[in-house]
Amino acid sequence: MNYLIILNDPPYGTERSYNGLRLANSLVKDEKTSVSVFLMGDAASCAVAGQTTPNGYYNIERMLKIVSSKGGKIGVCGSCMDARGLKPESLAPGTHRSSMDELTCWTNNADKVLVF
């Protein structure tokens, strides 16, 4: 099964990106499952490297690392990065600058698309 999860909210302040990544982390545990995560709008900030959070508080960068370490793909909307002044070198390992064309391809190949 191929899943595409699209995140729109910032990494902190709401729990939508957190909950979307919780689901992504659960889905990538199944070796027969393919997971792609696309970060757009304020969710582009989820991919910024070097996030430090208080002890006991979730860390979005760490959650993304789990997805990528299990073979998940993580794309960050290039236009959204530009609008927020995010440079490719500021992205966390396992994430990459992406595009609407790649999102289109992922959407066409997905069995299920989930939007948070």
C-alpha cells in the first residue's frame, strides 16, 4: 500500500503536523507499506535542521528522521521554502527540496492520500 501524507501546519503551535507524523511513523513500520510525506505551507518549517525542544516534548525533526530512516520519502515544497526564506542547506537530513510536479507524481502513485 502506498500512502501520501500532506502536512500544512507549522511544526509547533498546533498538533496537526505532529499527528500526521505519528501516523507516518506507525505506517513505515510495515515493510510492505510505502510512505511519502510532503511538507507545504507552514509545514515547510518542519524540515528545518537543528530543532531543540524541552525534555519530554515531541521533536518534529526527530520524527521526520524516523520516517526517512525506514525508507519514507520527505519532500518540502520549494515555493513554500522560498516564501519563508528556507535554504536547501537548512533542511534536515532525509528531507529534500521538492516541487508541485513531484507532489503530483506522488499523488498519482498513492493508494491513499491523507491531509493534515
